[in-house]
Amino acid sequence: IYVDCRYNAKFGLHPEYLPVRLTGPVPGRGELQVYLKENAPTWVLSRVFVSPALPQAAFVCEHLMGYDPTAFTPVYVQGAGGNQIRSMPVSIQTFKSPDERWNSTFEYMVPGYTYPWQKYTCATDTNPRGYTGGPAMPEFVAQIEAGHTPTTFAALVASTYGINSADVVTRYWNDTAAFASSYVAVHIKSSASTNQGVTIDAMATTDAATFGVIEARVEHADDPLSPAGFPSFMIDGPVATKGVLKARYGADPWGHVQWHASIENAKDICALAGVSTTGFIPNIVPVTEEPLASSYMVADGYIAVSDPGTCLDEQDLNTCPFVYSPHGTHRNATNITKAVWIDCQWSSYPDVRLVQDYPCSGVIEARMPGTDRWVPAWTDFSADDMCQLAGCPCTGTCYYDKLYNKRFVELFLHTCDISTSDRSACLMTNHDPPVKYADQKFLIC
């Protein structure tokens, strides 16, 4: 379905036709969403394509969102492949005409259409993340309906959960009249008589209506009452290289760990546990997916490290926040099923092949690590490197060609240095459910 609209250069798109917003509770920052009113009304992510070469950030921030371009220079960043792909059922395509109007096409894409994320910063980020990495408190970060002050909001939290209002800490509060809402960052002191993780999670989810939540998420704030730095890690299993992951500070009892299923983080954790991953791909899975795990679980189900948040630097474990619960004190919203099993020498780099009627050409498939199953794959490797991996070294010109029938892929192979046989530093992303990449191509070696 195509709907041709006229964008006024000053006032932007009329909200009666296509309401728009930036995702997330932080003012003026996020991915673009549009509101689809028909059938089941919902907010969905929208891709924006600006042609010719006009400032994409200016189009979104000034003409769609109505931000003052003289107050802040807008910024636009587009993601790459892998885990930076989003489902985007809507596309806005636009160009600027000589009469200073934005002539645009609003396109509803096929279901399952994907594209790398597009993030915009339309205003100064006055709400920086409240952590530096290491042990932290869960924090309620939200856009809420106007009407509260920090004092009245703290009182509402206290009365709802039976705690002292002095234990409710407002780290950030910004009333925004234009959107009839407030942007807030609130946490509960770790000394409070409540499970912080459960309470903060409820505020953002099951009890959201009580607090007038428009958008909310759980982040982290530094906790002055927690120990400093990372805990000691231990791998408890049938061999030294794999088992149930446990952690503790000092002489505290060993407790379970919940962590991201991240290969990069797994390498760091294995190193902290004293196990090498050289030449191997490590893996982290929930204990529920490993039959051997039950023999190595802590008897009382104690979770020591949990609720990991977004790392300030995805390549540096020390910038990752998490919640630490001393033995006998619950601060997290995690149960024993989220504990993890880690295998520091799980697999080697996957075999790659090209599938088509002719040798050394076709669509990319890879053997899923840890299995014998071949699955559709995609990559951001150069054609030369991917041909090398597929066992078809270039003798002339290797290139990617157009692929008309895009496939749902289960594995994304991230580009890396393949000049040595040790590919333990090479990353990959598993997609479950599979993802359809818009830029997939046919490889000819």
C-alpha cells in the first residue's frame, strides 16, 4: 500500500495521518516509530530513506519530530548486520522539492522485512547512564504521564510496595510540556526492605499502569553498597573447561550466575575462571538446556550474579553492569532457570559452503557450531574472504551478485582476520528465530 503525503517544511507531517516518535524513555533519542491505526493499532519501527543526499537526521528530527535545528545538531547512525538488524514493517522514502516541501512515500513492507537499526539523537542527552560497570542497582528508566513530582512519585512507589519513601531515589527527572510527560530515572536503595530487582521490574511491566508508564525499561545505577569490581568465577562441571558457572566475592558462598549468551563475554569469563579459549569458540546456555547441569547446581538455588545490563563497551566486560545478591539477600528478578552453563572450548570456527548447481558459487551455508546441521547464513565478509572460507580461493574476480529470493538465516558470520588458522577471535550471531537480511547476495568465486 502506498500513500503519497506532503510534508510541510516547517510543521512536518500532520499527526492525524501518521503519528511518529523516537523509541525509549530518554528525550530526543532512539529509533523512529510510526503508529499504525488500522486493525490492531500499534507502534512499529520505520526505516527512513532520504534521497537525494539530504541530511537524514535533519529530516527526522526537524521535519518529523519538530525539534529546533538551531538548538542541537542532530545525529544519525545506522547499524551494521548481525545483531543490529531490526524488523521494520514500514518505510518512509522522501526527497526535497524546489518549493521546499518534502515529497514522501509511506510504504508498508512485507511482513518480516528487516533492516539495520537507524538511531537518531535530536536533542542533548541529559540523562547519561548511571553506571560505570560492575555491581549495580536495577533502575526504572521511563517516560511517564505528566502530573507527578519526584516527591509524589516516590510516595506512590513507597505506598505500592510497602517501603520507606526515603529509599526511593530519583537520579533524573525532566518534565516535557510538549509531550505532556516526564522522563525519569528512579531506583531503590539496596538497603531497602524489598527485592530491588522484582520491584523495579514490576514498575516497568506488570504495574506500569499504576505509574502512568508510556515507555519504560530496566537499566542500572552504580551501587555504593556492593563490592567493587568483578567477582571470582568458577566453572563446576565434569571437566575443567565446561560446567555450571558460579561466582562469589571473597569467602562468600559460591552462587549461580546469569549472563548474556555472548561469545565475546564468554571469552572474558573463561579467562577470569582460568580457562583458555585459544583456538575455540566458547558458548553460554541456560542450565535448562544442558542435561549434565543438574549434578553441579547449588543446593539452595542461590543466584549471586544476575540481571546483566547493556555494556558501555561491548568488547569490555568491565563496563558491563550486573546485580550482586549476597547470600541470603535477594536483589534480583532472576530464578534458577536463568543460571548458565559455560563451555570454554565448545566448538571450532564453523565450516562454510556455497550451495548451487555449479561449484564455487551459490548462497552461503554454515555448519551450526556444536552440531552437524547446515543452516542458511549471511555475513559482512568481503567476497574474497568468504570464498577463502568456503574452500574456493579466488583465481580471478570474486564478487557478490543479486539474490532475488532472500532467505531466513540462522547464523551471521562477522568479518574478522582470517589470515591465521586461529579464528577464536572471530564472532558470529545465532538467530533464533531466523532473520531475513535485506542485503543478502549470491556469491560467485
